[in-house]
Amino acid sequence: MIVVTGATGGLGSAVVENLLDRVPADQIGVSVRDVTRARRFADRGVRVRQGSYEDPAALRRSFAGAEQVLLVSGNDPAADLVRLHRDAVGAAVEAGADRILYTSQQAAVPGNPYPPSELHLATEQALARSGVAWTALRNGAYGPLDQVLGPWRQTGVIAQPEDGPVPYTDRADVAEAAAVLLAGDRSLDGPITLTAPTAVTFAEVATIASALTGRTIERTVPSDDQWVADQLATGVPEPVARFMLTWYQASRAGYFAAADPLLAELLGREPRSVADRLTAQLRG
């Protein structure tokens, strides 16, 4: 059995949907905080059990019978996610899982100024000490493009801090690749990087967006301090703005610059590009 955590979230639910295309439903289980939100999976024959990272005993029960467990990383900034992830790894081991997969982050390496890197590194270290086979899916940035580009469609301007090349990756592609690994005969050990095929800068995105929209999309570069002040003026709390700024700082330092061909290999096709995603966004 394959058990997926966080299966009512965006990434986890997409992984389960892809698994349902590849393996019988009775070979899939989900561990979710609120079982009522997973009714659509239960109705299709998926085993649904309650479990949360805050309750290792419940996790062990929800993982029972699993050969593989996919741990979707937590995202609560107020929680001790390192401890919670370590407990989740321990619960999977105690439940008898043969392999643990974990949704990590591209460039989860020492020195990366983006704070989640430290969380992912610590979790990968816990996996390495677990005594079972493991795979860390170091996913490329797969959030909505507007999250990093800002309101460019309304303003005609990408006004974000200085950046560097990033292989912006589609969440649907990442989810499909995770399902391919969980359902297939191929196993990959340790950290692997899953990204779109090409890393682009905001200036390049502006050029792409201009061609797609038929209007000139400008790229402007406010200073870090000015950008933070602009965020505060729109109601973003200062700690949140400064946290977001570290992502741009990491990109400009080149931490996310490398694109990896593995995602395309797993999918058997080219992953969606920024141009593909912007096109779909504009049509939607």
C-alpha cells in the first residue's frame, strides 16, 4: 500500500489523483487531519484514516500496512516543523514502511538564505538516519506565478526585488512525477531534483508575457527596502515581507539557477514551461 499525507492539500491531493490513474484504489491510503475533507477519495475506494504530524500515535495507525509513505512537508510557520517531521519519519518507520518519500525543496543546501532550506535539510538528515530507504523530492518552485511575480496583469509591471534565474515548475508536473515514483518499478535514493527544463529571470518572464498579451510588460527593480515598504503599504506584515524577501535573495545568489532533466524523464514529456503556464493563466 501507498500512503500519502496532506492529501486534502493542493500537492497531496494531486498526487493521489495521479495515483488513482496508475494503481487500484485499494492500494492507496491517505492520512489526513480531517477525514470528512477526504470523502471524495473514500468514495472511490481509497483508505482514509485520520492522522496528523502532531499526533505520532495516530500517524502510526494511519500508516499501518504501508510499503511506501509520502510525507508532504508542513507549512505552518508557527510550528516546530523539524520536530514534527522527525516524528512523522519515526512513525513511518515504526509502522513498517519500506520507503519514505518526502517533499523537499530545490537547493536545500547549507548557506541558502531562504529559511525553509534548513527545515528540509534537517528532515533529510532524519530520513538518512531512519534506517529505511528514502527519497527527498527537491521540487522546483511550484507556487502560483503571481505569488512571485506580483500583480503584473493589473499593473503591466513586474516590480519585484532583484532576482536570478529560476526553473519555475508546475505543481501538476511535480505531483505526477511523485505518483510515477510511488507507483512504478523505479526507485531513486536520497535527494533528487525535479524542476522545469529552463531557468528564467523576471526580465525574461516580462518578455514572454509581453509576447503573449500583446502589451508591453515592464520589469522594474525596487531596492529591497523599498519593496518591503511597498508590501507593508498593502497590509503585508513586516515579518512576512522580510521572509518573502529571502526567496528573492536566494534566487539572485544563484541557489535556484540549475534546471534538472529528471522531471522530464519521469514524465516522459517536457514539463510545462513558464510560457505554457502563463498561456493557461491568461486563457483561464
